[in-house]
Amino acid sequence: MSPVSVSTRIRHFTKRTYVRHVFLLWVFFTIIVGLFAPLQSKLMGPAASTQMEVVQETMTLFTYMAAPVAGLIFAVVAYSLLAWRSKGFVAPEYEGTSSRGNGPTTVAWMLVSSLLCVVLLIWGLAEMADGQTARGDERARIINVTGNQWVWNFDYIENGSVRSQELYLPVNEPVLFHVTSVDVNHSFWIVQMGVKVDANAGVVTDMRVTPTLIGDFDIRCAELCGLNHSAMFTKVHVVSQGDYLAWILKNGGHQ
Amino acid sequence: MRKLNVWTGIVFGVIVAVAAHYLAKRYIPMGADETGTVLMDRVVITTMFGWTLGFMVGVGAFVGPYRWMMNRDLDHDDQMWLAGKDAGMARYFRFTTDHKVVGIQYLVMTMVLFAVGGTMAMMIRTQLMHADSTFLNNTWYNTLVGMHGIIMIIATIIMVSGPFGNFVLPIMIGARDMAFPRLNALSFWLIFAAVPVLLSAPFLGGISTGWTAYAPLSTQAPAGMDAYIVTIIVFAISSAVAGANITTTAVTMRARGMTWNRTPIFVFGTVASVGVAIPAFPMFMASQIFSGLDRTQGAAFYDAANGGSGWLYANLFWLMGHPEVYVILLPALAALLELTPVFSRSPLFSFNSAVGGIAGITGLSMLVWAHHMYASGWAPDLNGPFMLTTELISIPTGMLFLVFIGTIWRGRVWGRLPMLAVYAMLFNFLIGGLTGIYMSDVPVDYALHGSMYITAHFHYTLMGGALTGMIGATAYWFPKMTGRMLNEKIGIPAFVIMQVGFNVTFMGMFLVGLQGQQRRVAHYDKLFENGNFISTMGAYTIGFGALMLLYTVITSWRRGEVASDNPWGAKTLEWMVPTPVPLENFEVPPVVTSDPYGFGGPDAYDLEYEADRRPSDDLETERV
């Protein structure tokens, strides 16, 4: 017997029928899973903030990264049921392979999964750094938010002592919310803007958002806060600069 | 001692509970500035502990220590009586130490808990079928949501380690029983005592929190919250005891020749699971003790106005809550890893990687808890590090997936119910696991946290992954535990119906979660109605399939086809003993000479591969 090179062995491997069939199934399932990416974005609706744009981008990227992984698992599962199954109720007459593992496969799997993990991580950290740059650098409008069972109150502290249960925001301007609660935990969630932070009694938590679409969006409480949690709902009206000022003045505030 | 059983336990428990109740009402003081609800909480908690203590005494849990103290230690006959020798069905209804009896008791308990929790789920989904349903009022809805959660969590924690960690594991390692047989029975009966306590919650005003019982809402909650608190304290004791038992058994009682390399993977998974539970559940216990003190003594652990913090609760809770999901998952995955070689007629792919994957998950699981708290505002600077550790967990988990598909690869797959469970788990857990990766990304979690997306994710992992694994384990070990084969003519269709229903239900929840529906809401925006309707139809399908499966289990147990000693042709030690398993398992302790994965034979591709290989040293003669 003469030694056989790795490339020859790989060539032999790729010639085997089951390998080719699994590969085709892999491609097929990868595409199917990939189709979930646009579906996700459609369900989440148009992004109403810079933060939400990043969220949707991330979910799309992660779906495309997950697709080949899921595809491979589904392909092996499907193929084994189609081609390697012993039909019938009784025990199989023949055994399967006696292979107890494959070093190169295991190592390759570890490397690829670690690499994917590193990509996820770098992407995530980059996203988060982006969101943090507003801290101290950019001038954000500060609005206080107070949750109590079961309403939200907004204090427009930069515009006088305007207090309202309605939230108005000027489009394209960064906002910094200081959020707190007077009783139990609530969670201040602006749905279409993809941001939330819990409202806790006795402490203040921060949330930054930059609305990018004019319109009305949903604010839902996202932490079970007792009996009427499902009714703790209000809307945010994102309007032009001018309309925002008009609303503030109408409510007794100042520029 | 021989007169004590579950009935004396119940009677004595009720007596002590009533006595405790009266004494508490009469003598527990109420401060001038305290409200009546505080006194009620004190009375309720005292009553419940009275019940628990009375029940445990009445069922005979303390006979051993008592006799030892009285210098009339149990003799051999007493021990055999305690082990249920020659006792027939009666031994299942008393404090029996035989691990096989305890395993069956756990199996029945688990099924009862799933039935109760599942019924609650049906009620929840009925309410959610329409956007503005009045089927349940808000109090009942919130209570059912919380009860469903905690019942299912308890059920899934015990569902594999309890029945199979007890019945199968000692036989699998060649032992005659577990290391601490009396503690084994104790751990079971503690849960039995806790169940009526937990189920009393709806009648005490309910619980207004979800199963996570967040403070400060938990301080405000009605007296049903006290039932939750007592249940968790008792459950934590039970799992600590069980954990010590399983760990000691696996480490010290393996048969001669069973080195760690020859130890079945199920043992690794179960030991890893309790290894994680042992540090984690005390955190849960502490969190509830503090909650109880806040409610009854005006302690301010979680009260921000008086120097406490709700974040203390969240940290304690999630320090338990995250490892806990691996406590749930690992035994189920390990059971499936154990049966996949048998049903692929092929060895486990890379046993070492399987152990490594389990070890990696176990180690990392203690380091990720605050990914449940990204949006809490507690420590935004720590979100990055927790994102790192959380994303790292995908690596050992992925390794286990490789072991599964590697074992199936070029195997000869036998499509019986245990193996179908493997396939269902691979599908469901993949979806659950991948969606977990989305959520591990902090900005994405800000969008998704607290929505139905989260609910869908954890049902896909815990129910689609772990519970499916438990069903596979039940189907696999059913012949050994009951002496009968599980009827697959109904069992497989039932399983398939459950899986289809499951996917419909929880895919629907991913959809409405992405659309923006929060979790734990009794009413929702009209926008989500279609998705919810679909989920409810899926839920009813699950219910129907589950009932079919229950019917199958019951009828097979009573008059199914009698099973041979090793119907699956497996190689682990539990299949080498007769069915029904004798009281002491082995007449002669076995000596192990190989691992249990010696399946497979050369096939056409193996031979071709042989031809491709480099010559090894012992082919020296050929070169000449």
C-alpha cells in the first residue's frame, strides 16, 4: 500500500453518493432558512429609529450566518431518514459504521463554530459601541419617564415643567430617557424603535434613542407589573421639530 | 415504622398544619403599623411549613435518624422492609428506599405535574385566542401564567434525573442502589409535600408575578405568593439532597472496570446537571427567603425606599435561573446521546467531545446569568462581558450537535419512538438555540426582551428540546422500568401530533413577538390576533397529542406487549439485568471491560477508507 495524500482522500470523499446528496440537501435547507431573514424584517415593520435599523440588520446577518449551520443539521437528519433508515419495526439486520469519531471533522467544527462566535461577538461589540457614542458626545434631549401601575408619565424637563401621559418626540433628534418607577418593576419599550429599559423603584435607568420616522408608534410595558400590565400602553408621536415645539408650547412649556 | 405511609403522612400533615394555623393566628403578634395582610402571610407560611413537617414525619422520613438517636438502629430486616422487599404495590405509596421504586414515583409525579401545568396552558391559550377575551379575569390569568411556569419548571427539572437518574443510573453503573437510599426517598417525598402547597396558591389570592416572582411586585402580591415561597424552599432542599446523592453515587459506586472512559454518557450528563444545580438552587432558596422576610417582617432586601434593591432579587434569581435551564437540558440531551448509538447501530461519535461539550456547557452556564438582565438597567457596562460568555456557550452546545449527527452519520437508523425523539429534538433545539443567539446580542435583546419571542425561544429549548428528550428517554427505558413495550401504533402518531402542534404553537409566538406583543398579557392589540389564534389551535393540538400519549403510556403499562430483557439490543448494564429488575439489581457485581458503544461493523465505505489509509506499523510484513 502506498501513502495517500489528503487531497486524494478528500476527492474520494466528495465522490461518494451520500456525500453529494447531503451536500445538495444542505444547499436546499440553507436557502429555506435564509428565507426567514426577510420574513423577520417584514414582521418587525419599518424601523423607526437608528437603533432599530441596527437590530434588523443584526437579525438579518445572524439569520444568514445561521442558515448554513441549520441547513447542515437538517440535511444530515433528512438524509439519514431517507437513505440510512432500516425499514420496519424489527431491529436492523445490519450494523451502521463502526467509526468512533473523526479528528479532522471535530477540529474543523470547533474552529468554524469558534470563528462564527468571534464574528458574532465583534459585530455585537461594534453595535454597542455605536450606541454608546452619544454618551457625553452628542447633545441628547433629556426626558424623564416614570412608570407606575399602570400608566407612563413623561416629564419634558428641558421644556419647563410639562408633564403628560403622552409622549411627543421631534424626528431625527437623539433623546435620552431617564426612567424610573414609583412602585414595581415596569419596562419602558418603544416597540418599533427597538429600545427598552426597565423602570425600577428608587433608581434611574437610561435609554437612548434617535427616532427616524414620523408617525405614531407603540409604547408597551414589557415587564409584568401586576393586574393591568396588559393595559399599560400608550403611543409615541414622532413629529417634525416645529410640531413638537407647538405641542410643548400648547402644554405650557417653553422652547 | 411499618405503619407509616403516604396516608399517615397526609393525616399527620393536616393535623400539624391545622395546629400550626391556630397557634399562629393566636400567638403571632402584629405590629401597630402593620396591615392584616402581613399577619395573613405569617400565618399562611407557618401553616404550610407545619403541613410539610407533619407530612414528612407522618410518611416516615425521619424513622432512620430517630431510631439511630434512640439507639435502636434499623436492622437488616428493617432495611429490607424499607427497600420494599416483597411488598407489591404498597411500596410505591410509602417511604421506600429502593431506587427503582423512587424512580417510578418520580415518573408518575412528573406526569401528574405535566398534566396540571399543561391544563393551565390550555386555559391560558384559550384566553389568548381572542384579543379581548373575557374567559379569565386578570387575576386568574396572571396566576395561571405564574403557576404554569413554576409547575413546568419543577416538572422539567425532575423529569429525567428523577425517573431515570434514579431507576436507571445505579444499574447502568453496576451498583445495587444509590449511595444514600433514604435521602433518595426523602428527595421525592419533599416534592410530594410541596405540590399541594403550590397548588393552594390560586385559592389564596393567586400570584400576580410570573414564575420569576420578581421583587418588588412579589412583596405586594397576595398570599398565594407565600405558597410559592414555601414550595421553592422545600424544593431547593429536595434538589440539594438529590444532587448529593447522584453525585456521590456516580463518583464512588461505579462497578469494577468502569473507568470514566467506559462510563455511559448519560451518567456524565446527569452528574453535570446536578453539579450545576448544587450551587444554583441555594440562590433560589435565598431569594425566596428574603422575599418571605420582606413580606412578613418588613425586611427591606428588595425595597428601594429602605435601602434595598430589586436588582438583588434579579441577580439571585438568575444566578439560579440560568444554570437551571442546563439542569433541565443536560440530562435530557444525555439520555438522547445514550440512545442514539443504540438506534443508529453505530458508536457514539467522539465520546470525548460529548464529555467536553457537557463540561463546557456546565462551566459556562454559571457565567452567563445577567443576559436575562440586559434591559434591567442594572449594569449596562457588564452587558458586553455577559454577551461574550453567552455567545461562547454556543460552542460546546454545537459540539453536542456534532456528536448527534456524527453518530447518525452512516448509521443504520432504527426509526422507533426513542429515535424519533432524537430527530424532533435536533429540529426543535436547533431553532431554540439559534434564536437564543439572536437574544444574546445586546441591542437585539433590547428589542426582543419581554416579548413573546422570548417565550417562544425558551419553549423551543425547554419543551421542544428537553421535554422531547424526556419522552424519548421514557420510550427507551419503558421496557426496563415497566416490563412492557410502549405501544407505538398509537404512541408514534401521538408524538407526531404533539410535535406538529408544538411547532405551530410556538412559531406563532415568534411571529407575534417580532410584531411587538409582550409576554404575560391577558389582552393584546388586534394586530396580534391572527398569530395568537394560530398558536391556540397549535396548543389544542399539543393537548390532544399529549392525551393520546398519556393514554398510550397508561394502557401500555397495564397490558402492553411483555418486553424481553433487552429489546433494543443495547449494551449498557441496565439492559444486562432481567426484567423485572431484581431488588438488588445484580446477583454478582459486574466487572466492566469496555465502553457500551461497541456497535457497528465495516461497510463498503469503511473498506474503501481502509484502502486509502497510510500503512500502519503492524503492516510491516506487507512492505517486505
